[in-house]
Amino acid sequence: VVVELKNDNQVDVITAGAASGTGFVFELLRIFQVWFLKQGLNENSSREAALNTFLGTALLAQEMKNESFETLCKAVTSKKGTTLAGLKSMKKLKVQEAMSKSLSQSKKRAVEISKSLRQSSK
């Protein structure tokens, strides 16, 4: 996939979100795997469950690319169901705010590195 970027700010955004984001997704996979392990699944089953949850979700989102992520989330959330219970907990724990702050810290570091490279090339 090629993403057209128009300025240095967009390069920093992509660096933070897409490049560093890979590490964030690996961390989320690790968290899922650890949770599955703590629930009694073995190492292999825990890894496969975590990996296939993310992979299946990404493939479904790609297949339904005309739908927003919010719409897709609502489509898999039953009233009074398990997904809703978890989503309410995520909201209460401010997971969105935490992830946004993490992305912003990555972008801030990308800007610092860019400035440092520009200064050292002078």
C-alpha cells in the first residue's frame, strides 16, 4: 500500500501510527496471549487465539472496507452481551485516551528525530 504524504508532519504521523503502530499491535497481541494463558490455555493455543482474533478482525474490516470501524464494532456488539461489557470497561479505563497519548508520544519522538537529522545534515 502506498500512502501519498504532502508534508513532513504527515511523515511523522505515518511514522508514529503505522511504523510504531506495529509495535503497539504486537504489544496488544502479547496482552491477549498472556490473558489467554492466565485463563488456562496453553502457550500455542493462547498465541493462536490472540493472533487469529486480530487477523480475522483485520480481514473482516478489509472485506467490509466501506463500513466505518465504529459501524463494524456495533455490528459485533450485542445488547447486554460480552462485547458490550468489555467495551464499557475499556471506556471507563480510558483506553482510547491512553492509545492516543501513546501515538502522540511516538509522533513527538519522530519530530525530534527529524529535527536532529536535519540539523546534523547541515
